[in-house]
Amino acid sequence: MIWLTWRQHRREALFTLLALAALAAFTVPTGLSMHRAFDRDVAACLHGLGTGVLVPANESCRQQAGVFADRYSAYRIVATLLLFAPAVIGLFWGAPLVARELEQQTHRLAWTQGVGRTRWALTKFGLVLGFAGLAAGACTALLSWWLGPLATALGDRFEFPVFDLAGPAAVAYTLFAVALGFAAGAYRRKVLPTMGVLLVVFLGVRIAVTVFARPDYRPAREVSVAASAPEHYNQLSGGWLLDAAVRTADGRVIHPNAEQRCDKDRPDEECDAGAQNWVRYQPADRFWSFQYIESALYLTGAAALVLLALARLRRLS
């Protein structure tokens, strides 16, 4: 079974290795250049600013980080395209895994050669899943290093697309996509319908989890500071800013999605009396716990899909 599975999927394995090599050929030289520029132009400023939630206003540092991010902003387009990698692996590795065998009726030959259905399915699925996981892990490690300077300069590690590419959750997405293709193939029994089901369900789950579940993995924190105070929320701390508003002391919103700064030494400046800048955020030190929570969600889903697929295969005639 191992030899047969390799024969059936060696073409996909070769294309995957070539894709990883092409990715490395692009990200390694550009990443080295980006890291050098970050260390030269931004690192010292951010180090001096610190990672506290509230820090003294420092427009110079924010401008330096902004200039650096603008210089390499095109790389975020590449990163956004790579978000589709788990879906592509699911389409070309997971979807044909069982569906092609059932569609072409070649599974009957294997089942009459002393190979049980469960062993047949688990051998195929286990080998493909293992290779897909290794490929996704290598890709994730490379992208995590490559996106590091940009994520630090923008302070957006929690946000799209950095969170979805630079941690163990990216590997979990890939394993979930392969398991989804495995399960959908057992039920649909044809490759093209299986691909359609995989694409719709995978994208639906990814959007739902990202938009509705991720912000509330842990209770968000809140902080308010007077608009006339010298401190403000540190957008470069690496935390996740969920909401912001200018409020009165009793909590009434004056300006939603805004920040107001009042210089008490300039009485001619327009400023709402008693205004406070309020923010709701997830602290930077929760990044890895959020990664593990999301990974657990997708891995649990993958395990459930495998069980559904095995149950379906046992009932096939």
C-alpha cells in the first residue's frame, strides 16, 4: 500500500517540492534585504518605544515604521496570494485521494487483495496527510521569518494575512483541507464535485472562524486615557486593536473609530472637554495562545472528518 500510494501521488509530491523551492528562491533574498533594512531603519526606534500598551506619543517612530512598511507593501500582496495554499493542497491532494478511486472503481481491486477498507483508507490518508503537513510546516517556517519585519513594523501579527501564515495554525488549515477532501470524496465519489464541496466548505469555515470566532478566543481588554494625556495606545506593540472610540468620562461615544489628541498647552486647539481615548484590544503576548486555540479547532474538525469518511467507506458496497 505504501508503494502504491507513492506511485499514485508522486507527481503531486514533485510539484509541491518545486513550489517550495520557488518560494524559497523568492523569499530568502528578499527577506534578507528586508531584515537588513529593518535593523538599519526601524529596530532601534521600536526598541526605544517599548511594548507597553500606553506609551508617550512618538510620531517620528510611527513615521519611520510606516515608511519601511510602505517600501515593502507589495510583499503583502504575495503573502495574501499564499493564503490559498492550504485550499490548493486540499484540492489536489485531498479531493482525489478517495474520490478518484471510487469514481474509477479501482478501490474494488484493492479490497479484494486482502487489504481491508480501513487499512486501505488510513494508509493512503496517513501518508498524504504526513507529506502535506511537512510541506505546510516548511512553508510556514519560511513565511514566518520572511514576514517578521513587516509584521513588527505594522504591529499587526494578529491580523490578516500575517496570523494566517506565520504560525502552527497555517499547518492546521492544510491538514483540515486534506481531511475535508478525504471526507467529501467518500460521500461525493467523483473528483470534480468533491473539489467543489471542498472549496465552498473550506472557504466558508475559514471566513467564519476568522471573522466571528478569532476575536473572542479570550476576553478582550480595555483601556481609557484622557485625550489631553501625553500617553496613547501603542499601535506598534504587536497587540490586536479590536475597537477604538473617543468617549466622555461616563462612557458615551463622541467619535467612533477615532482617536483625539489634545495639547493642554495650546488652548486654541479644538478638543472635546473631558474626552477620553478608549480602546478594546487583545494583548501581544496572547499571539501564541490564539495560534494554538485556532490550531486545535481545525485539527478537531479534521479528526471528525476522518471518522465520518471511515464510517462512510465501511458502508460502501
